[in-house]
Amino acid sequence: MQQPSAEMLDLSRLRRSCASCGLRELCLPAGISNGELTRLDATVRDKRLLERGRSLYRLDEAFHSLFVVRSGSLKTYVLDDDAEQQVIGFHLPGEIVGVDALASGRHACHAEALERTSICELPYSQLQRVLAEVPALHRQLLRVISREVIQEHEHLVTMGQQQAQARLAIFLKNLSERYAALQRDGSRLSLPMSRQDIASYLGLAVETVCRLFTRLEELGVLSVRRRAVTILQPDLLAGLCHPSSRVGEMKGEPFAPASDKAARN
């Protein structure tokens, strides 16, 4: 029986490596060849480890690389006129960070680790050369970036909801779906972000977010233990994503309106 070649062994090693990190979405589904996968692997710099609260990049820094979250999570944010954080995104394993700088060559926001986070760096100049040589990888990268754009669009739709509970329900349902895409249990969420971060992301007062978590727990939709959230009734949670849902009426309470900045201060 013929022994596997060194090239085949390298491919097997690389595929096992990609299967355990965020880069699997760039290479594994793309159907690229052994040599092409090797070129991609050579483009990726050694992993960078960020402790909780450490920055990956800051607003207006020059753009050099795209980053893939290997493990952990990040938040992206800007500062408002009062130097308060306005959270604009949460990023989980397998998701690309740094796309904001592609147009201008400078980052349009801050990126910070929400927990101990491992990052794979893809220097853009090297990545461009590989993409030019591997059309399948280029198409796959565009698919992943397109997904990031869709998530931004969904966030804008969420912010357009006038009811606070609909915003929170959409956020939790979306997070559940992203967990499921990572082959995790989508009903058991370990929230790496604080209630304040969630409130900032949803444009609500933190007191409103805490009150809504309590209300949804009282209704039996969720079980909440600090940052551990279990979705007990996913169908009901999905129903709450629509403004016509009557959660408040079920408790004999009015709907919580979306809070403006004045209400948060």
C-alpha cells in the first residue's frame, strides 16, 4: 500500500488546524487545493493573545491586516461627544474584524477583547497576493465579509424597533443563531459582554436592559444566572422580535419604550 506523501500529511494537519479555529470558514468550504491551502497558511501570522480589556486596534490607526477571531470575543465601538462608548458590534469565533478600514486605510472604530481572546492576523498585502492566485479563496472571503455587512444591516433594523423588548429579543435570537453556527448549543448563551455593553449596542438604558431580562425570566422565556442565559422557549423569543408581540400585556404592564441618550444619563 502506498504511503501518504508529505504533501498529503501537511494538508491533513492544516485542515485539522482550520477545523479548530475561525479560519475554517475561509479555507475549508472553498474547495481549494493542497498547495493553495499551504499558501494561505503561510500568510497567517502567529496567533495573537489578548487579555480582557486589551485593544486589538484603535480608531484612526493605519490599516495593515484583517483579523479572524480564533477563540474568545471582541467588541467594536466608537466614542460619542461625551467620550462614552457606543458599542457597534460583537465578534465571535470565525468572524473577521478590521473590515471597517478597507475603504479608507484607517480603522473607523476601536476593537477590544471582551475576554481572553486569540486572534489570527492576515497581513493584507500578503493576503491580496494569495487572493489573486486563488479565486476560490477570494470568493469565500467575499462571502464572509458579506455576512458581516448583513449583520450590520440587521443591527440597523433592530435599532429601528420602537419597543425595547423587541430589540433585546432580536439580539438574543441573533446571538443564539451565531452560537449554533459555531456548533454550540444555541439555547445556552454565555454572554461575554456586560449589561452596559448590551444597552449601548441596543440604544437603551442599562436599567431597561436589566428590567427586561427580569421580565423575560418571569415569563419563562429565559433562565438568567448573571451572564449565563438559557433560552427556555425559543418560539416565544422569536415571536417577541416583532413589534406586535404583547409581552407587557401578558404581565399587565406597558411596553418599555426605547430609551434615548438623555434617559441613559
